[in-house]
Amino acid sequence: MTGSVLLAWIALYTAGLIASSVISITLGTGLLAIVSWVDDVRGLSAGVRLVAQGIAVTVGILILPETRNGLEAWLGPTLWFAAVGLVWVWWINLFNFMDGIDGLAVSEVSVICGGLMLFAIVGDGADSTAALLTAGIMGAAVGFLVWNWSPARIFLGDVGSVPLGYLSGFLLLDLAIRGRWKIALILPLYFLADATITLFRRLLNGERVWKPHRQHFYQQAVRSGLGHAAVVKRVIAANLLLIGCGWVAENGPAMLSLAAAIVIVAALLVALAAGR
């Protein structure tokens, strides 16, 4: 799947439809794909994986828009760079952590990119480049989902999930830095909430958070008897509602929309934890 996205982006660049700076992201993606493939086959230390992610993220940050904002002015350029880098690395690993059942990660990136493409095509923030980039990822993801749907016949593995986290992170951060942070926060809110809440819960319990586990909310749902497809359908339904919240947040009462998005995700987490 990663190869399909890279080929699509390179084709867009060759056709003169996207800027040459985006090629830097394809190089970062290629690096992560190679490292993740080796990790899938032979296993690599967490340090090696983090170094590769750090290099790819650094390259990516250098081509993000240089829009000034209050947070950057308060932190200063160095801390701002580090903060963006940490958020991006966390998202990459978070996305990898959430690739635990058939169809979940691929459907998540499909809906996120679908929402991003919608917002890039219509509205005040219309952006033809962003629309093309998201279309490339969404097309590959939807095609892959046909084979990754439960019972899956092919799987992402780290070679698929890590680059997808990197690419989607780039698109979300680019949107946030351009000022449309509400959409960038709302669209991936379920993945952010499930992974982050689970991490802090394990930290509070004194667990070794780097060890494999089955405590994510979607994993609790599967342990309770829900099938993979049933869980993913619930997540897709919630994510479609989040797209609506994102639209309202950009064009109407922002705080009310953010609150509604939080309620939707909270309801989904409660339902998954209860196996419903």
C-alpha cells in the first residue's frame, strides 16, 4: 500500500500538480518503509526505529508552512520545532499501536483522508494540492481495505502502518499550522483518545508501556465478543460523525462542535469497553 501512495504522489509531481517540496515527504516515507520492513522481518530495537522516525519527521517539519502563531511565539522556534516533532512521532507510533484488528487502521486513514479531501475541495480553505495528496492516500487505502476487511487476506504490518502514520500526520499538521486546527484535531480524535487514554492508564498502573498488550478500547470490545468487522463499523460511523463536527467547527459554533466531537468519541469508547 505504501508503494501505491508513493507512486501516486510521484506521478502528481511529474505532472506538475504538486510542489517539489513534497518529494521530501516521499523520501521520509521511503526511509520509514524500509526500516519498518526490516523490523517486520528481523526485528529492530526501539532506538533504531525512533532515530529513523526522527530523521523523517525533521525532514517533514522543514517543509511545513511557516505560519506564525501565538504558541510558536511563546515557545520560541527551537521548542516549537521540538513540540511539533514530538506530536508527529507520537502520532506515527500511535497509529502503529492502533493497527491491531482487521481493517481498523486502514478504515481510519480512509475516513480521515476523506474528510481532509472534502475540506480541501470546498469551503474557505480549499486547497487543490491537499485535495490531490489526500486523494492519493484515500484511493490506496480504500483499495487495500477490500483485502484487509475481516477476515483479512492481507495485513499492513509495520511497513504499512508506520508510513501511513507519517503521511497522515504530515497532512494533519500542515492543516493545523495553516490555522484549521479544529479539523486537524477532530478528524483523528478517536485514535488519539483510545491510544492516549490507554497509555496513561497503563502508566498509572505501573505497567511497562513498551510491552505488547491488549488493553485498547477496541481490543476490549473484541475480547467481549464483538467481531473485528463490528468494531470497525462502529468506528467508521463515529468517524463520519466527526467529519460533520469538523465541518460545523469551521463554519459555525466551534466550541459546541468540539464538545460534540468529544461526546461522540466518549460514547464510542464506553460502548467498546462494554462490548456493545
